[in-house]
Amino acid sequence: AFDIIRGGDDDLRSLPLSARRLRLERAWTDTGSPLLRLSEFAAGDGTALGARAVADGWEGLVAKHLESR
């Protein structure tokens, strides 16, 4: 998981990604499954992470501004 748009009755879509990510991390600390997990999070320049994604054959990356809704 890389984002959360709803927390209980709260619609989180108006919050910036940075606030939603904190909520996601609190809600999903341990899923109990190796298949269901929080995505890796890297702030800043994504060049190195992009190169790693290509080298390791990842399906893709999600890139967003931290203050983006």
C-alpha cells in the first residue's frame, strides 16, 4: 500500500500525501502477510530508486509531491 484515502469515517483526500502517509503507517504497521505490506518510501530525488527499480525488474514506481493531494 502506498496511500490511504479513507480512515474510518474520515475522508482523507483533502490532506497532503505527507499527512496521509503518516496515517497509513499508523493504520498498517503489521499486516501479518508477506504479500500485503507498506510500499517503500523514499523522499527526495528518486533517481537512485528509479535505477534500482529498473535493475530489479519492478513493475513501476509511484512518485508524488509530499504536499500533493
